[in-house]
Amino acid sequence: MNKPLSEQTALITGGATGIGRAFAEALLESGIGAVVIASRRRDVLENAAGELNAAHGPRVHPFAFDIRDRQQTEALVADTIHKFGSVDVLINNSGLAVPETVTGITDTGWDEVLETNLRGAVWLTQLVLPKMFEQNFGDIVNVSSQAGKHGYADVPSYCVSKFGLLGFAESLRDDVRKRSANVRVFNFCPGLVDVETPPDHPPRPGFIHVRNMGRTLIYALSLDRDVILEDINIYSR
Ligand SMILES: NC(=O)c1ccc[n+]([C@@H]2O[C@H](COP(=O)([O-])OP(=O)(O)OC[C@H]3O[C@@H](n4cnc5c(N)ncnc54)[C@H](OP(=O)(O)O)[C@@H]3O)[C@@H](O)[C@H]2O)c1
């Protein structure tokens, strides 16, 4: 079962900035029907939606929410399904790091990182899956990191969250396989991504340009529905 991209709705957390915004742009350029961008700062969301809609037509819808708040997260998914009928592509992209070393991890820092990067992605996945199963169609894209593959002394809680996201994604892939559901799971594990360089400038040394994230997303989504593409390790040479 397939669904034309023009009839699909993507929900991108953190979609107003950086990698999330590059994903939104790539999906719009490829002809997606609607994109919901969701994060905390309403002004940043509205500015981004205004710019994207001016460039690509009115298909971008901002929704302010805090992924650490269960009710706000439920409201985001309910509102999206109410307006567009489904979430066809969920992109779990919101994330942050709190630089605390192994001996310096605080409960506050730990909770902020784990609740944003991992628990929020789990909640959203739980909330969108029933509709994906009902329509037997959906893609879930997780933005992990090379810090989900390797441990780094300066951001251990971030590494735990990104390793954890990959573990959850693997369990999710096994769950949908057992159900024979037409739901694919993709994981990005980027190294350093330059989210500030303008489109026509080279990225900083050691970084990849953010446009490569968008290109790779479109490539991954274009694969046949029965193809499993495991973790996408993408970084600068
Ligand atoms: N750039 C890199 O080098 C790199 C490398 C590997 C992985 N990543 C991952 O890529 C993802 C995107 O990062 P980025 O580099 O594009 O940085 P970014 O622009 O800072 O994106 C992070 C997004 O998360 C949102 N966010 C943070 N806390 C949130 C909350 N409580 N509720 C809802 N949304 C929240 C932020 O929006 P608000 O502040 O408005 O909420 C922001 O839009 C992250 O998961 C990051 O870990 C980045």
C-alpha cells in the first residue's frame, strides 16, 4: 500500500530550526501535502512557517508545544489528525544536550535531556501509531546522532538519550514487523551538521551542510515500502 506524497502530512518536532527545518524544506520541495512544525517558541515557529509558506505555498502549520508535557504532546497529535486526517510521516527531531560530565550529571540536566530527546519521541510514536496501523501506512524518522553510536565524556546524558532512541526504534521495528504493518522506521545518526551556513556557502570544517539531511530523507522515503534501511550514519570526511 502506498500513498502519494501530495496526500501525506508530516509532523516534524523542532521543525522551525536547523535540521528539522531542512527536513521541512526538502519535503515541501518534493510536493508533500502538509507539514506541521512543532516546538516551544511560538515566534520562531510562526516566522519559519511564514518564510516556508511564502517560498513553497501555504502548506506549513506551526504548533507550539513542549515535548516534556504529555497533555501538550497529546494536543499536538490530536490537532494534526483533526485537521489533516493522519500523521503519515513523524519526524522525532526535537533535541538538546546539557554538557555535564559523568561525575557532574544533575537530576535536572538528566531529566531535561532524557525527557526531551527520548521520552518525547516515545510518546509521539505511541500517539501516532494507532492511526498509522488503521490506515496501514506510515513512516517514523528518528534523529539520533553519532552520539548514539559512540560515548563522549562531555555529554553522557545526551549519549544515553541517543543510544536509547536507537534501542526504542529497533523495538518499534520489531513490533511493526510482527504486526505486518506498513510502517517503516528510519534512524539518522549524523555527526556534526552545520545548521547555520547559508545555502550557497561551504560548511565549516568537520561539519556537513544541513541540506544533505534533507536530500537523504527524501532518498530514504523514496525506497520501496518493504525495504529496511538501518541507521543512517552521515558525517563529514
Ligand atoms: N546539528 C548537529 O550537529 C547534530 C548532530 C547530531 C544530531 N543532532 C540532532 O538533531 C536534532 C536537531 O538539532 P539541530 O542541530 O537542528 O538543533 P536545533 O536547531 O537547536 O533544533 C532543536 C529543536 O528542538 C526543539 N526543542 C528543544 N526542546 C524542546 C521541547 N522541550 N519541546 C519541543 N521542542 C523542543 C527546539 O525548539 P524550541 O527551543 O523552540 O522548543 C529546536 O527547534 C536534535 O535532536 C539533535 O540532537 C544534531
